[in-house]
Amino acid sequence: MNCLLKNGMLFTEEGFLPTDISIAEGRIVSIARELHAAAGTVTIDLHHAAIFPGFVDVHVHLREPGFSYKETIRTGTLSAARGGYAHVCAMPNLDPVPDSLEALNVQREIIARDAAVHVHPYGAITCGEKGEALADMEAMAPYAAGFSDDGRGVQSGDVMRAAMLEAKRLGKIIAAHCEDNSLLRGGYIHDGEYARAHGHRGICSESEWGQIARDLELAAETGCKYHVCHISTRESVDLIRKAKARGVDVTCETGPHYLVFCDRDLQEDGRFKMNPPIRSGEDRAALIEGLLDGTIDMIATDHAPHSAEEKGKGLEKSAMGVVGLETAFAAVYTHLVKPGILSMERLMELLHDNAAKRFGFGTPLEVGQPADLTVFDLDKSFTVDPERFQTMGRATPFAGMELYGTCKLTMVDGKIVWQEEKQ
């Protein structure tokens, strides 16, 4: 449909400016004040809500094919739309694992049929994500966001070196889940204050940062474009900061839950269990510092839905993973932007600009571009109620919290894919 968005506040380098946006045939035709609707144009009054480019999440789990009892491409992308996302990158821990073009095409066909937003699937680094033989990276390269064995760290340095060399040859990114299995020792939450006080087995920080250190050396050696998934420790931040300073081609992400919570906030509930785990207050402070100084490039949700049964077994026995697409912007806005810790400009870099530069996904909010945008009422708060989510997953540490920043509208290619119901 042709559409005119009236009375919005467009976020720019100069701050929020009163703006109307005219959209025709899926693209932005005009951005100006006091535009008038042509015949046959639908007008939507935004009532001075904020307009942003549709966000990019480079790390989500859509669970289909193979695990549609947890999530589907349709429900996952509707969740993304409600969270303000226009682009998401889908992780490959699926069945079949996308380790060949044939297997990747199974997922691509579902995306083409059911996705509400742009979905860019990762190919696996290794066959079956087993960390042994390399997947058919060359065949998948034209269609893959990059390559990842997310959910599992590649244990062999030799295999990772070979993968990086192949990714370098193909001009693709390696997005690494860094986890040294030999250091896990049955742990399932952070090896810190809460674990010791409540008799839980902990996951040490070195299980993450040790493999990051290995991979940074390999990335320096091979010249590969290297991206570190969901960093959670202060050592990880420091290692990546130093690697960037010496010219290693590395970027990284962290998740909203690592920026808001620390292990003192844990409860005996599966909605606080994810991998890597929520770490210490010192780790959280280091992550925030990494956002501020540019060490951390992106905020990604690691949206990982599971069934109620899988998440209802407490901290020890529940499956790893929480949902995050519908709370990400509001959580970071409420806890970091509103208090003045993080600027809105920096938040847009973390949610859109840097991912667009690194991965090539994202749509600038400019005349002639596809109308991929989102609209938020920054003054309106809501209480997080998982039963109202679009995702099939319900486990979130943000449940019951009051957050500011309500998504009013999301458009992808000029089509409304989310619109808040009028109260």
C-alpha cells in the first residue's frame, strides 16, 4: 500500500526532528515536514512517536526446520517485528543442520514462504556442527549470512584455522560461539557469588575467553573476518579491545540480559538460564564500558525459545536459552539510555548501523530505500508479560519488569508487519 506517516519524530544526527514520511511501492518517496497525502494513500498519525531504521539482530534462533515445537520462522519473525527488527540472522543449530546447500535450502524455502521480516540464515562451520569436517562453505557462501556453529564451540584449533582460511577465501564472516568444553565441568550458571551461595555448579569465565584468545590469534594469522557471539566476561572485552588495537579484523556482540542483570539477580527459575550465563557485576560493568568505548559493536538478543516444559525445570535442569526480541530495545533504552549512560546515537549504532556495515544487512532510512523502519513511543511504559509475546517462547528474565519504549509500528518493504492495537 501507499502510505503517509504523519507527525513522527525522526532520529537523526541532530537528534529527533519532526518529520512525515511518504511511502509508495515499498520505498521511501519523501522525508519532510508537512507532507500531504495523495489520492489513495493511507495516512497513519504517529502522534510524535520516534522513527528509527528497522533494527538488525545478527543472532537469533528461529528453530525451524527441526524444532517447530519451540518456534517457527513465522512466529519468530513476528516476534522480531514486534521488537522493531527488520533484519535477523538465523543460527544453524537446526535439523537438518545447514552444512550443505541442499540443507540450507530447506530453511530458505520456509523463510521465503513464512518470514515477516528479512531473514539471513547462517551456514554451519562444520558438518553437523560436530567440530570435525568442514561444511560445504563454498556452495553455501552466496546465500549465507556467514558461518557459525553456534550452540557449540569449535574445539579444534586446526579445524577453526581451516574454517577461517576458507571463509577468508570466500569473503565471508566466521561468527563464533566460544566455549571450551574441557572447562565446563557440568556447570550451568556463572561460577560466582550466586552459585556458591546456593550450591550450583558454575561455568568459569575462562571457558569463554580462553577460546576467544585462541581464535583472535587465528584471525590475526589468517586475515579472516571474525565475529564473536554473545560475549559475557570482562576478560573477553579486554582481549577484543587489545586485538582491535593491533589491527585484527574482529567485531563482537553482547546481549541485553548481560547488560541489565548480574549473577546476584538470579532466581531459581529457568528463565534466568542461558549460555553463556549471566555473569558478575564486574563483568556487567566491563560490558557497558565496552559499549561506550566501541569495543562491543552490536547488541544481539541470542533469542532462543524453548517449550514451557524445557524451561520449567529450574536453574539446574532447564534448557539453556531465553527469548529477547520483544524486549531488547526497551530493556537497553530503560536501563542505559534513559539514565544517561548510553546515548541514543550509540544505541542506533549497536542495533543497526554497525551490523549493516559488518554483515551488509540493514536499511538506511533515506529516500529511495526500502521502507524498513520502526516506530516507538519512548514515553510509554509496559510491564513485560510473556503471555502476550508473539514468540512461542515464554522464558525471559525481564518478565514482570516495567520497561519504557513501546513499539507502535514496524514496516518491512513498506508493508506493516507489526502495529500495536489501539487501546
